[in-house]
Amino acid sequence: MTRPFLEVQGLGKTYPSPQGPPLTVFRDVNLHIQKGEFVCIIGHSGCGKSTILNVLAGLDTATTGAVIMDGQEVAGPSLDRGVVFQNYSLLPWLSALKNVTFAVKARWPRWSRDKVAEHSYKYLEMVGLTGGAEHRKPHQLSGGMRQRVSIARAFAIQPKLLLLDEPFGALDALTRGVIQEELLRVWSGTNQTVFMITHDVDEAILLADRILLMTNGPEARVAEAVSIDIPRPRQRTSIIHDPNYYAIRNHLVEFLATRSKELAGTANPDGDDATPQVVQFPTQGFPRPVTPAAATKAPIGAPTSSAKG
Ligand SMILES: Nc1ncnc2c1ncn2[C@@H]1O[C@H](COP(=O)(O)OP(=O)(O)O)[C@@H](O)[C@H]1O
Ligand SMILES: [Mg+2]
């Protein structure tokens, strides 16, 4: 078997506390992510999503476990991994275009000035930021425009892994919808692997190949990996007509509303080294998730027997 592009093995984060026992935020996180896959992770605030993302980025270290990308252990930040945070981490004194060229120059120091500008401009164009807006500084741009710059910059350096931490969390619903579809368009033209945190289940269904569900902290873990087999290209207006859309959505909402709490602090039933339970739709006997063994037996397109739950 070939190695997955990204392997997360036994990741855990524990903080010592001055009084009392140490605090374990999450533990036993085991994941395999394939090249070109779009993975979203959902879980309540404080369960450790950002910490996991920062460990993948090499910006934070885990207490236990390791992250291996392309066969090499992640140890520190690298231009192979691009990160987009919620609060548009742009350099305020540079124009939108210069924010992108700055990163492109760092990535390809030998490129000519023209080549850097052309490449940067192409990515700003992909996110619809041209016609003068590219020369404005961050404070002269709306939140949505600033986030477009961040996305253009992250894609422009063509990282092997793109890490997005609630990138649209601060945007209004309308702008968010537009940028989600832009992100999908840019991503589908590349073979970039994306790991994205979101708290928006509709956003996750629209974007992801797989959605990871985390239990509440402390001692959080990734309990399930829900496979999203809705055909691509996807659009917000059309995916709701997919026969599995509402079953998937209900499963995610139900996990967040009740099971994330019920499962808090419990161990993976398949053992500490096991990857999260795989859930696929249509399931037999919804809402109970199918086990990996059962999932392979259930042919895609098989009728859902009791979708009422
Ligand atoms: N220095 C620290 N000491 C103790 N706990 C910490 C420290 N830094 C972060 N935490 C805890 O780690 C948890 C995970 O944080 P974070 O990864 O930001 O979660 P999320 O992104 O899921 O909201 C939080 O509950 C926070 O209280
Ligand atoms: Mg966070």
C-alpha cells in the first residue's frame, strides 16, 4: 500500500497546570489524508481544532505523536504548507498585490519581477480581486476582499498542504457563499490538499470530501470521518437536492448537538491507534453510523431503509 500524503499519528496535546492534574486538550488523533483531498474538521469551541491545525502547519508542537507529510516529519513551518486564519493576516502596509508578491518572491526567489507580478496577478484574478482593488491596502478593503487576498496568497505559493482556520467565520452569509464557491473553483483547478476548520455544517458539506467530527474537550478526539460523496462540481443551490444531503446534514447537526457531548472523554472503541470511524451515506439504519466493515458491504446508491431515525 502506498503511504498517504499526510499521516497524523497518535497526536495529543497536554498542558501542565500549576494546581491540579495536567490538562489534556485532545488525544489519540490518528488521520490519513490523501493527496488532493479536501478535509473539513468540525467540533465545539475549545476542543483543539486550531491547535491541531497549527501542529500540522509546524507552528505549534504536540505533546505526543507525529505528523508526517510526504514521508517527512513536520518540524517547523515551511512554504510547503500555506495557512489562512480567520483574521486576515495581511501585512497592513502593503497593497493587496504586494501582499501576494511578497509571498511569491519568498517562494521563488529567482523569478524575475515580471514573472512574480504575473503569477500573483493571476491568483488575485481567480478570486475576483482586480480592476484597481489590487492596489489598495488592507484597511481600504472590505472583510470579504481581505479574505480573498489571503486565499489568493495561500494558493499562489502552491503549497502542498493548505490549512484554513475558519477563514470565512467573520464574513456575512452572502459574502461567505460567494467566496466558498471561489475557493472551490480555485481548488478544483489545482491538486492541493486542504485541511479546513469550520463551524458551519453547510459549508463543510459544500466543500469537503470528508468531514472529521471531534468530541468535546478536554480529552477530545476525532470520533468520526463522514464521507461526502455528493458529486462535484457542487453548488450551494444544487447540493440541497442531492438525495443524501439532509441525512448528512442531520447527522452532523445531531453529532454537534448531542453526541459530541455524550462521547466526550470516551476512548476510541477500536483502540488508541485506530483511525476515526468511517460514516457513509446512504447508511443502513440511519442515524447509527456504519462501521468501516459494514460500509464496504453497503453499495453506493443502495436505498436507505429507515431514514427517519
Ligand atoms: N497555554 C495553555 N494552557 C492551558 N490550556 C490552553 C493553553 N492554550 C490553549 N489551551 C486550551 O486549549 C484548548 C484548545 O484550543 P483551540 O485549539 O484554540 O480550540 P478550538 O480551535 O477547537 O476552539 C482550549 O480549551 C484552551 O483553553
Ligand atoms: Mg479555533
